[in-house]
Amino acid sequence: MKEQLYAIPVNDAFDADCECPVCFMYNKLQGDAIDFVMGASYMEDDVRMETDQIGFCANHLPMMYKNQNRLGLGLMMLTYMDRQMKTLEKLAKIKSVKPSLFKKNDTADPVYAYTEEQQKSCYVCKRMGHTYERYLATIFYLYDNDSIFRDKFARAKGFCLKHYGELHKLAATSLSAKNLDQFSEVMSRIMVENFKRVRDDLEWFTDKFDYRNADADWKNSKDALIRALQKTNSIFVEEPKKK
């Protein structure tokens, strides 16, 4: 089965000491996709043709800029803008029309429709999409077929809210009937327990700013804010480097 091909990265993610194994897999996949598009591939005709058509989302463009290949990004953006310019010249000829008071207006504004489509379109997202779906499918495949993975899953530190929701939704159609109830019970337990753990660490983190706790031990709260951001919004923030 295809899921067996992805067993190693899935197991690696659940072996990692992290707040969300799915975030771990997603971030690795995202990094690989950014490295690919910012590597020599951007000079390949088929890749450039697709990036010119699809473009990049507001989430991934800053990551591409941070990659430091400014020439590569500049060339991709130049040919992308050349393609957009042709479309904009056509759209510029379209006049806005006031909706009729007596006739139902079912026609969407073509300029708005086009610009909205461009905001959602992204080559990096598309490149990641299929593999990410296979990763999720592999979680359920391993849970159904590998007792060692089931034990590993039960010891995980839960998930972020987004990926908890995704797994919860997919479980009903992805797991065998004999394992569905157990999976839901285990996942809910580790989610609640670990969400509370991070919440309590965050409370002590804020309490440490009280002068009365200045000499108290930080316990496990020094990185609580970063972990809270990941638990609630799937965000990983690197600590700023001290000067």
C-alpha cells in the first residue's frame, strides 16, 4: 500500500519531542518544498511555467525571501508579473456595473473573482498537498495495522487545534470500525491532557513576571509562550537571537 511508503516520516514525527506531530511533518514538508522551488528547479521550463500560472501565497513568499536566493525569487516574480500584466490589461477594460433593483444579479465581479483566486493560488501549497494527504492517511493506516504505533500515538503530546480537528474529521472514514472508538478516545485524552499542560505552563510563565516570584524556579515554563502559539494556532516561532 502507498501508506507504507510514508511510514518512516510519520514514525519520525511521533518519535519527536514536539507539541504536534502533524505540525512536525507539515513543517518538514514545507521546508523541503521551499528548498526545491528556490533551488536550481526555478530555471526549469516546466517549473517556471507552473509558477508563472499559479504564483505563491502570502504565507510562503516571506519564507522564499528568507531563503536568500534573491535572484531566483526575482526572476520567478518577474515572469509571474509579466503574465499577470497581460491579464490586468484585459481586466482594465471591464467596467463596473451597478446591480439592478428589479433583476437578480448572479454575475460575480470578474476583477474581484480573479484577484481572490490569485490570493489562494500557490505553487508551494500545491506541491505539498498530495504528500501531506498521504501523511494523514498513513497515520490511520499505521493505527489500524501497527500495535507499536498505537502505543506511540497514545504517548504523544497531543496536537495543535487545527490538526486535532483534521484528524477527528478524517477518522470516521479512515479507520476500521474496531479501532475508531479507541482512536477517538485516545486522541481526545492526549489532546485535553496536553492542552492543559501547556496552559498551566503558560500561567506560570506569566506569574513569573510578578516580582514576588522573581526568585522562584521557572519550572517548565520558559518556552511556554512558544508552545502555546503552536497548540492554538499551529505557529512555530523562533526565539530572537540575543545581541
